[in-house]
Amino acid sequence: MALIYLVEDDIDIRELETYALQNSDLEVQSFADSTGLYEAIGKRIPDLVLLDIMLPGEDGMSILKHLREDTETKTVPIIMVTAKTTETDKVSGLDTGADDYITKPFSVSELVSRVKAMLRRTTGELNAGAGMILRYDPIVMNIETHRVTVNDQPVELTFKEFELLKFLLQNKGTVVTRSRLMDTVWGFAFAGETRTVDMHIKTLRQKLGEAGQLIVTIRNVGYRLGD
């Protein structure tokens, strides 16, 4: 059973979300602020964090940054929940490392669907049994074990970086647009997609070292892996 950590200061919303997720066969621990969250993480790493932005004390964006900088939690999927609706807020959250975004008000069914969709993608259920090896020398990716190597040396990637590289490997030699990358990796698209995709490609290239040069920028269109 997947473990969800839910951070929401509004007790009514917190109880509603907790109830809905538990009724969907998910284990949930909920917290009103960062203090309880950090204490729980020290004991057990969750499968996903559902994080409100507007919180007392340390806000959600600060918590997000903290989790992404910690080696124990930097690859844990994080879905941001907020009443904010501006493009800037979404871009900021995604650029800091959020994996998805839910804007209040939302339906319980939407919440559960988004959480389960993220869990399927991150736990590998969609790729279970596939045992796929994707390769574009010197880059080798094992989808089943979520492992990437360059020249036989392990490369540590975040979930989004891994998904970006996987999609490029699956479409090697083909130009993929930024909007297609955004829709495939993030599950949605919006006007700020260019900045978000470009920033993640930049960090992916850096982590791949010299092999990062294999990711070619196609001006005003998107990216291509290889020739």
C-alpha cells in the first residue's frame, strides 16, 4: 500500500483529503505544517507528498525546495495544492521540482485520480515486467530498475529528468516539441511550458556530462536526441 504524506493547514480540507485517499486504498499521514512532515520523513520516506503552498510558518515552496535538496527525498513525487492560479505560481513550483499541480477548488475524484496516476508512473506499475533497456551510446537506461549510466558510470536523476530522458530515448533521432514533452512528462501543458522544459533539459544535460551534448536543441521547436 502506497504511503502518502499530506500537508494542509485547513483541518476540514485535510480531513476530507485524508478520508478520500484512505478510501482509495492508500495509506495517509497528514500534517498541518512542516514540523510534523519532517519528523515523519525522518522515520519513513513516503511514496508521494501532497503539499499545500499556503501554510503557517514554512510555506509549501520552501518545503518543496528543502525536499528536493535532501538526498533522501529529492526523487519523491510531489504534487502541489494551492488556491493560486497564475502562470507564475505554476512555473515557480514546477521549476523548483514539483511533479504536478492541483488548483483549489478541486473535486475529490480529481485529487484521487491525479495521485493514483502519479503513483502508477513513479512506482513503475505502467512498466511492470517490461524489463526494458533503452540505449543511445554511451547512455543506458533500465526502466525497470530506474537506473541510468553513462560510460558505465551511474547518473543520479530526479523523476522528471528520468522521464524526459526516457522519452527522448524512446524517440531518438526524432524532434519532439516542448509542448509534447510537457504533456507527456508533466501530464498537462500551459503557456509557461518553454521555460520549465528548457530548465529541466539544462540540468539533465549537466548531469549527463559530455553525453549531454547528444541532446540537440531545435530552435523554436524543441529537442532531439542524436542525429
